[in-house]
Amino acid sequence: MPKVTHFEIYADDPKRAIKFYKNVFGWEAKKWDGPMDYWMITTGSDKEPGINGAVMERPEPNKCDDAVTTFMCWITVPSIDQFTKKIVSNGGTITMPKTAIPGMGWNLKFMDTEGNNAGLMEMDKNAE
């Protein structure tokens, strides 16, 4: 069964947000060595239940969705194509099509029937 595996906190000032979460919860941040300004967040020991996430600059509104103002959960699935069909057939809407993250995998954003945004991630180191 697919489960939530990652979250993103969108921020107007990522460094300020990182400081907040470090000071409040003790979360650690490390800049990702990828093509965008992205900070990986460790929320606790791997021995404890829970997930880790990231902080990034809040995306600008675009033609497929409004500016994101809340946390964004990502769900890792074995096949984005398979789950896209399930989302649409159950009343959801695709808000960002399947997109490659080179060397990591594929992602896609969707909106559920209640207007909540979430994302799918398919791991594939050959994605381009």
C-alpha cells in the first residue's frame, strides 16, 4: 500500500523557515546538492516513526494551480501512470503533469475531490 513518504514546506524565506523549525522542533536542515535551492529536513531518528521532508521557496502561481500556502505531501508509488488513472477515475484532477527529476525519478501533482494538493513520486534513477 503506498504511503506518504515526504513533505515540503513552502516558504517566502526558506532560511527563516529553517531557523523556525530548528528552533521549535529541533529539525535539522541540509542543502540538497541538486539543480534547485532545496533544503532536506530531518525530523528525527530513523528509528522513530515519521517522515522527513524539505523546505523550499514558495512556488509562484501558474496556469495549473494557485500559489501553495501549506505543506505539500508526496506519496511514493511504483507507477505514476497507473496512479494517475486512479486519481482521475475517482474524481481527482492532475494539476502538474508527470515531470522528470533527472537522476531521481518522476513526479506529478494532483488535487483531490476536496481541493487539497498532493504529489506522486516514482523513483527512477534513469529519469531525464
